[in-house]
Amino acid sequence: RDAYTYTAVNIDRIRDHIGNPNAVVHTIGGIGDQTTPDDISGMAQASAERGCVGASIYDYRTTGDDLWPGLQTLRR
């Protein structure tokens, strides 16, 4: 389980597949009650490094309090 690598590879694959290395991407991570703070950190880092316009997870109702500090880093 490596959210950084998973996110980075998928962003790169999407851009490669459509032939646009600068395509606008908004990443979507895991499901709130199945996501860890480390997952959020990895997703946020990969998204920021690749210039994504945003990132999020599903869903508000199941997102634990321990995830909100990491999710706040996704605000731009």
C-alpha cells in the first residue's frame, strides 16, 4: 500500500494516455473509512508535485477526524 506511488503513476498514465503532459488533473483518493493519514500524505505529495488542481477522497460522512489535518493541505 503506497498512496504516493499509486497516485503518481496514475497521474502520469492519464497524461501519457491522452498525450498531454500538462492535462488538468484532480486526484481522488480512497474511501474515508478505509484511508489512513499516511495515504492522504502520499496522495497530497504526488498531486502537488505533478501540479494537480486538487485532490479529494470519498466521502465526507465516513472521513475520520484523523484525516482532516492532511486533507487541509490539499487546499489551494
